[in-house]
Amino acid sequence: NGCRADVKTVEHELVITLPKWQDGKPVPGSIGSHWKRFERTVRQHEMTHVRIARDYAARMRGAIAALRSDTCTELADRIRTRIQSIKVQHLRAQHLFDRREQKRLKFLL
């Protein structure tokens, strides 16, 4: 018989902060195109972080749904362990992406 988790979704909350030109202040013409490129690049960068987070949420959902155990207590322990492992992988993927992007983003500053 055993125990298994019925996982419909993995909830996650994503908050991104994007650069914004100060309200009421026009962008000076000499930096307008640079600002637009900077804003677009930062937006693309942050949206990649969002895609990475969504990918790991889907991985977590699949991993939890695949787990089985003889008892629900044992299953809960296995779920906690698996979630922790996936969280570590997720953070590693986010940091790796930031390291790869570091040079490109510095160029914009």
C-alpha cells in the first residue's frame, strides 16, 4: 500500500527589481540609448533568473511526486531531504548564471 504525495504544484514567489529612471526626470539624450540597452540587458538577465527558478520548481514537483515510502512519516522525511537537495542545486544554478553574466553586466556600467 504505502504512502505517496499528491503534488499538483510547487508554489514559489519571485520578486525582481529592475532599474527605473527617476520619475519626472527626462533621460538626457546623450545617455538615452545607453540607458535603454542597460535596462533591456538587466531585464533579460532577471528574466533568466525567473526561468531558472521555474525550472527548479518543476523539478521539485516531479521529484516529490515520484517519491514513495512504506509510511507517510518516512515519506515526509524523504520529501524534506529531496527538497533541500533541489534548493541547493537551484541556488548553485543561479550563482553560476550570475558568474557567467558578470563580465557582460560590468561592461554596461
